Amino acid sequence: MKKIFIPIIAAFGLASCQLDETPYSSIFTENFYKTPQDAEASITSAYGTLATLYGGPAPLMASDFSADQVYPRPVVARNTYTLFTYDQEYSAARSFSRENESPLYIWRCYSGIEKANWTIDRVPGITMDTKRRDEIVGEAYFLRAFYHWMLTKNFGDIIVKTSASTSLANATVGKSPRKDVYAQIYKDLDQAVALLPSYSATLVKGRASKEVALALYAKAALYNEDWTTSLQKAQAVITSGKYSLMPEVKDVYNVTKEDAARQENMWAYECENFTPGQTSQIGSLYGPANSAGPEYGRSSYGSAFAYQSFFDSFDPKDKRRQLLDTNYVNAQGQVVRQRNITPVTTKGVLVKKYQDANSNGGNYAINIPIFRLADVYLIAAEAEARQNGPTTTAYGYINTIRKRAGLADLAVGLGKDAFIDRLLQERSWELFAEGDRWYDLTRTDKFLTVIPKAVNDVYPTRNVQAKNKYFPIPRDEINANPQLQQNPDWQ
């Protein structure tokens, strides 16, 4: 695979002064950004924040463990999300060295925003190929929008940072309300769509295309309840014809078919187990304990499982259920039955989306999807239904996904609310363990009724509260920035 997260040249590495508590305020030197090579290093560094996010991977674990599809083995610092016992210090994550799985690392999106800001500010002044220069700036606008969206869906009102930090005065700023955050995301994505190239086979793997920017636009607008914009952008992706669904849903996650799967995996964190900083531990967490299942990976710890109730919610004919397992084959070729998968429970269900049989220790090379075409179809279905009710168009989008899953079309005649409920369930089946479900529950305010029912013998009670809709801003960040205030429900 051709990779984008190459080591940054020394000059760029020395170009920043780290302010650890406030990564959104890293201050870069003025004498960089002179050559085409500087421009490339600049945007590569902005992409590099993805390794910080998805190496843990915090965007999947903190949210997914909070939702109703998967849960962690009951160990301190992971179970705090399932039990909603985390605090403003994220003290358990710090004490047990699991910061990279926590919202502490999601806050590091500000490091990526800072790098994108410098790229947007300085690269236009570099003498180089005009087309490539515009693409780099477009990528920076896209990344700035993505990082702001990642922050607002986790923390609510956040700092909007759109200028390079040339002094302490413009490095430390206060929060903006969500409506202003989304207004800035829209502005950045308008720029990205105008500057980025459409997808083609020559696009460097892991880079954003125009259609990826449109996909983010559609999803951000959905979260913003801007149904018209969401539908328009989702339809633009679908009708572009640049991407298509994989015929078999299992192949979307097959590490040996990643190149082919890019027809559906529009944008992913591109892992590679022989390059430092480009791996993820996600596969090792979902595989059986004691590395007992070779097809899952060389090292796996039995750290997370799917709820039995989630497994049971699938139609047995649903091909997506094949991405869950209630038994596995061990190294001796013996079938290990469900009751023996884990000593934690007799109802352990394994997740098969992140298997990598050739993994290097606990580091996995399987790519982690961020935007998939299947998601865009479901976004279009929801946006259409929210505006116009369950029209033939809305049914068509959801049935495209159901057909690939081997299911019959959704029953006609549903009312608007019933259709939306079925749509959200379809999203759950299609996107499970991809860091999506928790945000579907919080953006629709269903989390307070759904989560207390998502229990088992490992977690018989889950006391979610209204304040858990957003994670608390790390207290260290508040202490470091006098203009930054804690989320109201956490004060």
C-alpha cells in the first residue's frame, strides 16, 4: 500500500512548540512553508493526527462502549464508559495508561486543526504546481472540518479555531455554540469540495477526495438536523458514480481485499503494521483471549464483545450477522463453543470486522473505515424521510442496503416515526463497532431510553444520565485556558 503517514522531515518536526495541555495552541515557526516539499510535509502532518485518534482508537472505543452493541471486559478505565462512571479528569484512563482509548485523545483533534490552519494560511504563498497546491489547501480545509466535527459530536460547544497560532493571544480562545461550529464546518467543506479532486484510482490511499468531503458534509448536516443540505450532499455522492457497494458485505472488512474495498470504503484510517504510528490495537481487543483464534490475529486479548441481545436482533438471513461469531476455531482446529469464548460470560459474541491473521503482535494493519458509501445511502434515506416522510425515494435508499445484506425490502406503509426507527436500526446493523451508534443515539436523544435496556450478566445495570450526552472537557484543558469553560451539565 502507498501510505500518506510518512515520517515528517526534521525541519517540520522542529517547527512546533508543544503546549501539552492546549494542543490547539501549538506555535509554529515563521520560516517554514517555503518549498513544495514543505507544503507536502505540512499536509502530511495534518493527516498524522488520525494516527493519534485511531491508533487507540479513541473514536471507536469511548463511544462504542457507551452504546448498545459492544461492551468491554469489566476492567477499570474501559468499563467507565459502559457504566458512565468517568470523571472530568478521566482519572481511570490516566491511572491505567489508557488515555489513547479515551476522550482525552479525541481532544487532540486540536493538534490537527492547528496544523491544518498553518497549511491554509501559508501554503497558498508557496511557488509550486498550482493544481497540487490547491489540492493541499483543499485537504487542509477538509481535515479542519473533520476534526471540528469530531470534537463537537463528543463535547458539544467547542473552541472553533480557524487561524494559525502566531501568539499566545490568538492561541487561547473560548468556546462557540454548536450552531457556529457547524457554520464553520460548512464553510470549510464548501472550500474543500471546490478544491479537492474527484476520486480516481490514482488518488493516494488515505487522502480525501471531493466525494469524501461531500460525505462528511452530508453526515455533519444530518447531525445538525439540516435535512435539505444533508440530502443534497448525500445524493451528490451517490450520483457521482465514483464509489459503489461491495457485492459481499464481508469483503468490506477483509484485510486481503482492502484495495478492492476502497470502492465502498471512501475514507479510512490506513493502517500498516511495519510503519511506526500507523497501526491500531482494535483487532487485538475484539479477538479471543490468549491469541486463541488464528483468523483474528496473532495477538488478541478477549477485551471486547458484542451483546447477545444485539446478535439476536439480526434476521438469521442477514449477511451482516456473519461479521459476528458465537464460536471460533482455535489453533488446533477445534471449534470453541460460545460458553467457552470468555470466562467473563457464557454469552460472549466475537466481532469479526477487524480480523488480521498476519498482525504483528498487538498491532493490526486492518484499515478502519471512517466514511463508507453504505452510510451515505442511509444518510440519504434518513434526510429524505425527515423532510418528506417515508417516500419511495427514502425506501429505495434503505432497500439498497438491505438487498446487499440478503434481506427483503422494508415493509411499505410505515409512518414517519416508524420508518425513522427502522432506519436507525438499519444503521445499527450496518455500522456496528465502527464508532457510529452512540452518536445516533445522542443526536436523536434516544440514549436515555435505549441504554438502560442494553444490559447483560456482565453489566446488569447501566445508569446513564442526561449529562452523558457529551463527554466532559478534560479538566487539564480548562486549567490551561482561562477562557475555556466546562460543559454545563458537568460543572
